[in-house]
Amino acid sequence: MKYEYKKNLKSGYHYLDSFASLGAYGAFNINQDHLTEYFDTMHCGNITMMKECNSIWVITKAKYHFDSPSVLDETYSVDAGLDKLGYINAIYNCECYGQDGKKRFHFITEMVPVDFEKRKIKRISDVCFPKDAEVNGASDLEFSNLKVGI
């Protein structure tokens, strides 16, 4: 599939919590790193977006699911791609597997392009996002709405 992103990553202390386990903080940092690198490979990362489209990507939602515990100095295999693509939002899917082949965690992240000067959401078709980007729809995670009773 075009624009699919795969990378190996070695876990270090900067990803682990005080219990030497991968927690929300480390997973968010892995998500941020790979999300940035993935969009750079499609030539629509924030630096390119600022220079060419006067826009930046803003994360609006993120959801994580931890499947199995991680260990220090483990090498992860990271697979990433677009899960869904709307008029104003892109949903990125990433799955991390341990050396034993078990899924350690996966996450989805929703982003929107925002005009850098006007601070308004732009359509994806109005920014330098690849027109031939393919959606894999592989994630089994979905966002849920927060229900508030008053």
C-alpha cells in the first residue's frame, strides 16, 4: 500500500515509567514521533505544511489500547497508516509489536489542518496532502463520544 510506514524502534528509559513499563506518556511520545515521521514521508509534515500551505496539523483526539506489557530494551516493530480520511480530518493508525510478535499497544489519532495565521480549520483538499493517499481502515479502535448528564 502506498504511504504505509514501518519502522523498528528500541525502547529506552525515556519511553518507560517508574515501573519500567511502557505507559501513557511513553506511548504518546512514540505516537508523536511516528506520526511526525509518517506525515514527513508523505511530504505533508508540519514543516512542509507551514512553508507551502501556511498550515499546521493539530491533534484533536487520541485513543490508546495496551495489549501486552513491554520490557526495557525491547525492539518494537511499528506499522502505521491512514485509517480514515474525511473532508477536514485524517485519522492515523499505529500498531507496535514486540520481538515475540505480540501486539504491545496500538492507537489512533485524529488530526485537522489549521491555518497558521487565521487559526481556522482548513479542508484537507486545500493543503499539501497527497491526493493519492490510500486508507487502510485497519484499526479496530474507534472514538467514542463523551456523554454528560446535567
